[in-house]
Amino acid sequence: MYSSELIKGTLKTIVLKLLVDNKEDFYNKTIPKFFKHELWEIEEETTLLLTYKNYYPMKKATIYGGVISLSLIALGTVFKIFHWPGSAISLLLGFFILCFVFFPSALYLNYSATKKGIGVNLSAFLGGTILMIGILFKVMHWPGTAMLLQVGWIILLGIFIPLLLFSKLKEKISPEMKSAFRHLARFL
């Protein structure tokens, strides 16, 4: 990989070759426009763009999906409480976006960043989606609520949390955190 000194030197050379009266002031004013805090951020952004071509579209989908779905769910809940028309469509659309836009894009970002834990991500998606659909069924007073909620909780508590704990125990973390994860795993 390129070091920040190499990038800094290259940028300085480019700037100094420009026909500017006060080249050093121009360089000092221009260089911070390329990053937020440190120059290494340029290298990190370039690596993300080259390695994960879908990173930024998925990040936007995650952000927009989360905001839109939670807004629709909140709006639908208020409409449901006051028995106003439009609550059903708002809740259905909000839960659909939450389960099939936000969850997959967030889990894709998590998986693409680590490239491990496919079981953890799949169990989180499956358990979270079934649980959210169960909550939707409960709010809408539809039959099948108990089964959906139970299956969702069983997947989250019986599969997702143990997989997450064991994957965290394999990582290089502080001994205190490892001890806490071990105690939690024994408790479960």
C-alpha cells in the first residue's frame, strides 16, 4: 500500500508545479480539502472503493432504508393508536423496507467489512426478519403471531447469540472482554 508520506509528497509536487505565486500557502490551504482529519483517509477511501465496489451504494441504502422504514413505522404506529386510516399501509411498507432493504444492506456491509461470520449474519437476518414480521402481525391483529414471534426469538437467542459469542471469543480482544464473553456463553 502507499504510505501517507508518498501521497503527501506526490500532492506537494503537483501543487508546486502549478503556476502560483505563493506555492507554500496554496499547498497548505489545498491539502486539507482532500481529507477530513488525516491524509491516510484518502488511502482508506480508495481501498474501499477498489475492494468493495458496492460499498457506498449499500451504505446509502442502509441509511435511507433505516430512516424511511423507522419513519413509516412510527407514523403507522401513531395512526394505529388514533385509529386513523392509512396505518396499515404505512406499517406494511415500513416493515417491508426494514426487513428487505435495511437488514440485508446492513448485514452486507458488516460481512463485506470482515469477510467472516456468514452464519452470524444469516441468523441475524433470518431471526430479525421473522421477529419483525411477528411484531407486524401482532400490531395488525393477524393470526400466526405467536408462532412467528417464537420462531424469531428462538433463532435469535438459540442460533444468533451463541454464534456471535463464539465468533467474538475467536477474535483478538482484551482478556477482560474475552472473560465477559465466556461467562455470557456459559450462562446461555
